[in-house]
Amino acid sequence: MGKLAIDGGEPTVRLNNTKRWPFYSSNVEEPILSRIREGSLDAAAIDIAIQAFENDFSNTYCQGLYSIFHCSGTAALLTAYFALGLPRGAEVLVPTNTFRATVTPLLTLNLFPVFCDSDPITRCIDLDDAESRITPNTKALVVTHIWGHPADMERAVAICKKNNLFLVEDCSHAHGATWNGKRVGTFGDIAVFSLGTKKMISGGKAGILVTKHRTFYDRALLFSQPKHRANSDMSSSYLKEYLGTGLGVNFRGSPISAILANEHLVRLPRTIESKNNNLTKLEKAIVSEFSELTPPIRDSRFNEGTWYMYYCTWDVEELSRDFLYKAMKAEGMAVIKPETFLHNQKVFKDPSIFTTLDFPSFSDRLGEYPVSDWLLKVLIGFETREMYDLSDEVIDMYAEALQKISKNYDRLVDLSRKVGEI
């Protein structure tokens, strides 16, 4: 096996020559080049690619819900919260384990995010904790299907019905996933999918909003889309009176992004299958070569879909997660660890820079998050960016690196003690 890379040895994993997501086939070259060659077109012509993606996405994965293409998932989330029409200062239950853009748009709209702890198995929002935080001012519940694993959606729906709350799904990690046979994004009142960077459907930078409610769709059009799009699709005669200006944000995505995203939409079943095959092999390698590292648990109700990121846990007293992370990274593995969760971020302890509401007791409302605080200490993940296609070579290198760390485990513990990182 040789010496550990962190101990002066050679790295085991070489990712320089692997295909890393996002990648596209030659099928998109001509449509994109044609779009560039045509130069300036009228708005209707530019919309063709966008409308095609919206229709295909909605009909394929969201049961024909209304859909609106955005320039980013963040823009789509802000639009979604505006579409709900919540009163100023309303409380919205949110997970602390989520991407910042799931929550920061609430401050822009002068809404009050109420953080909830994490479920120890799914790592999604702890719905028991969420229900305990409901007050008369609570108006919505937000779930993020974090790292690809859906939240318990029957429970989320039941809580919202019981307490008359809107349900928002952030599906940015969970394209194509189902919970008990039903697609994520179709449970709630409104849902958002990011289509940026290394998402399983990527337009480079884009997002899409879907909803079952015509009222929310109309409000979203007014808020985020150019005048001609809102005018052609809007049903509300009252809102049409505002189309002379809309709200001026123009969050529509690029037609080039729509072309790129549509190719990933077509190949999504293959992407999911490839990632699941790769991650099954990775799990076998972890169990056989380095069993102290615990793979994530997949609930049996998580029927279809795959992990966006593959977060394992390391909870071993004699060796810290952080030092193991350094050792794995030194071996060349594309590993990650969460730096913090949102309840620890300054903007939520003192949001006055973003909101005009007076929240003097905001930091006092943060409460306790024991599971989230534990997860911050033990999570260590595989980025999976090199696993969107069949990657036997990569998995074999990972297995070899894990075996190398296992064979040199005592030496790794000694090294950690020398630098004081037990």
C-alpha cells in the first residue's frame, strides 16, 4: 500500500483525466451555435427553447404542473416565496441543514425564518421539531430534500393540513426522486429545482419553479418574468393591470441554459442509474475496506432517484473527522465536509442588514439543534462529480485509497496526535 499521502507518500486517486460533470453531448452543439448565429431575435423566438424545457420538465417529472424557467434556483426560490403572498413578519419553518438560498430570500421579503433541527437518518428537516415550533404566526413549512434524499412527505403534508400551512419543496438536490412512488416537487403548494453547476440537470446556471396553483403561478409570472411572457400566460385580470411594469426583476433564464438543461433532462434516467451503480460499488468498498466509515441510510420509501452528494459519518473518538478528511483529501479523493449549518450564520443571528422588520429577539429564537450540531462534527462526504457516468476506474482508486488508510490507521492516529487533531 505504501505510505499515506498525508505522511509523505504518493496520492492514490488521480482524477485529472476523468470526465467530471457537467458534460454535454454533441447533440447540443448545433442548437446552441444556431442560436448564436441567428443573432437578435424577437422575444417569441427566444422563448421557444425555454417553453420546450418548461413543458418537457413539467410533463416528465411534475405531472403537468405549471412551470417557470428562471436564471437560477435562488431566483426561483425568491419568486416562490413572493408567490405565496405571505404577510410581512410571518414565520416560516425551515431546515438549518440546507443551502443558504433556501432561507435568505425570506429576509428579502421581510419574512421570519424559524430554523428546525435535522433528522439523524435522512438529514432533512426534523418534522417533529418543526411541528413543535409552530405558533399562530407560522404560515409555511419548507422542506429541502437534502443531498438527494427526500423528506418524509406524507408527514410534511399532514402537518401542513392540520395547521393550515403552505408547503414549499426545495428539490435542488433531488431531480427525478420519488417518495412512496410520487415525484418530489408534486407534494407541496410550490416547488423549486436548481439547474446550476453540478446539479443532475444543469443548464450551467438556471432554475425552475413548479406549482399546482394558478394563483401562485400568476403571482410568480408578475414577479419574475418579462412583460410579454406574463401577458401571454396570466389569467388574473387584477394582476394584468400591473403588467406595464411588473416588479422589474426579470429572472427569466437564458435560452442557451434551457437547451443545455433539456439534454440533461433527457438523459436523467441514465444519470440516476449510473450514479446509483457507482455509489453501490463505493458503499461496498467502504464496508469491506474501511468499515468504521458509515455510509448513509436510504429509506425504503426513497424509491427512485439517487444521492446528489454521498455523506457518510465518522464518529470515532480516537481520530477526528477533520483529520480523516485531510488524509482522504491528500489521497486525492474528492471529499467534502459541511463547515456550518445556517443557524450558526451571522445573517440569521443579526438579520438587520437585510430586513426592515424589527427582530430584536431573533438570536434568542434560534433554540437548540443537537442533531445538527452532531452532524457537523461527523459528516464526511464524497462529492460524486466524477460519478455521473460509469466510473469503475474511479471507484477502484477510491477502494484502494480506503484500504491504504485502513492498513495505515494506527500511523494516522499517531500523526493526528502529533499535530493535536485527535
